[in-house]
Amino acid sequence: MDKISAKILQVAAPVIAPSLTEIFNMSIDSDQFPSDWKAARAIPLLKKGQRSMLDNYRPISILPVVSKLMERIMYDQMYEYLNQNNLFSKHQFGFRPYHSTTTTLLDCTNEWYTNMDRGLYNLVVFLDLKKSFDTVDHEILLSKFEMYGFQRKALNLLRCYLTHRTQSCQLASIFSVEKEIICGIPQGSILGPLIFIMYINDLPSCLERTTPRMFADDTNLTAVGRTISEAEERASVDLRNVQKWLCANKLSLNIAKT
């Protein structure tokens, strides 16, 4: 399936659409995501710097096109359920319709200027999570979707989608051996961003004295005080709370970028 391009599927759609529809329906009915659709090719892309330094490369993950069609079906149903039941955190501005970095900044600056007009101090802490998409724990993730009301069949399909995924590295025409991916969100996927924001959806619940804004895994905390020391104390309390939440969810801060 990996060698079937989107163009081929588009041209052949009138012929293959009924068969693909049957496959997709069988996948949903049996709670199974086909294993061939879970094999990714990772192509290392040099960001900058020396070619001999591994940290200078960013992997581009390529998934079978057909798998993304199935993911779109799953995404639409999951998003509709989460949205209709108001399960998205109001503090999350990433990967959601009608939300963007612009709306995030507007929300932040509106509060900051309001506080300044009241003679208060703003102390803002910017948090960066370390390899957050790659370190998501599948069992914790599934337990959260269960908490949000997902039924057994939906959870089984999501579990099958997440587990026993494989990846090989491609450099020119050379491929590495396939390795199983035991944690994380599939990169380059349709479902990945939605799954991730639900993984960190409950982060604001651990906060007591600050206001959060999240854009995917980029988070800032605004602490307000009548004095700088009061704002610092409020920020310190919630930084400890965030650290506890991160430990419980098997995530960690990127100290260098925080």
C-alpha cells in the first residue's frame, strides 16, 4: 500500500471506492486497523549544521495514503463526539478549527493589558515539552479516552491503531530494518494532533494559581500579583503542580527551551 500514491487513488476512485468502503467498514466493525497501514518510512531531513551530527536531522514520517483515508473517518467521528460534548479544554488553541496562534496571542495580551490597567504585575512562564509527541504513553492515553466516555469498541480500534506500529529509515534507496514503535503518536498522521491534544487536555486541571494557554504542546502560564514577589509565588506553586502532572503522564520539560 505504501507505493500507492494519492494521485492513483484519485484517478481510480470510481472503480475502487466501493471496495475501499467495504474495507473501512470491516475495519471499524472488527475493531482492527490493518497492520500494513501502520508501517511508516522515516526520511531524515537536515535542519542545519553539520551532517555528521544526528541531532541536526528531523525525521519526516511517510505513511500509506490509504491509512490516512481511514484515519480521516476516525478523526471526523472522534472530533464530532468530543466537540458536541464540550470535552476540549478552553485553554487549548492548537489543532482546532477557529483557533490559531493569533487567537492565542489575542487572549494572552487581552488579559495582560487588563491586569496592567488594574495595576497588577504579570509573570509569564513559557513551557516547552521534551519530545512530547514521541513519548506519549499508550495506556495512559487510552485511559483518558475512556474517562471522556469512549466505548469499548472505539477504544479497541484506537488501541489497535496505536500499537504494533513499525518504522524503517530510508536514506536514498537504502532501507533499514523495521523496528516496532512502543510509545508516542504516529507522526505525519491525520489522527495524531487530535490524539495528542486530548492527552494533555487535563493539564489545566492541575493548576491552582495561574492561567494557562496551550498551543499543542507549547504552554504558557500567567501568574498575576499585586507585587512581583506575589506573582513569583503563584508561578512557583503551579510549576510544582505541572511537574507532578508531567511525571504522572510520563512527559518531561525541555529545560533548555523553558
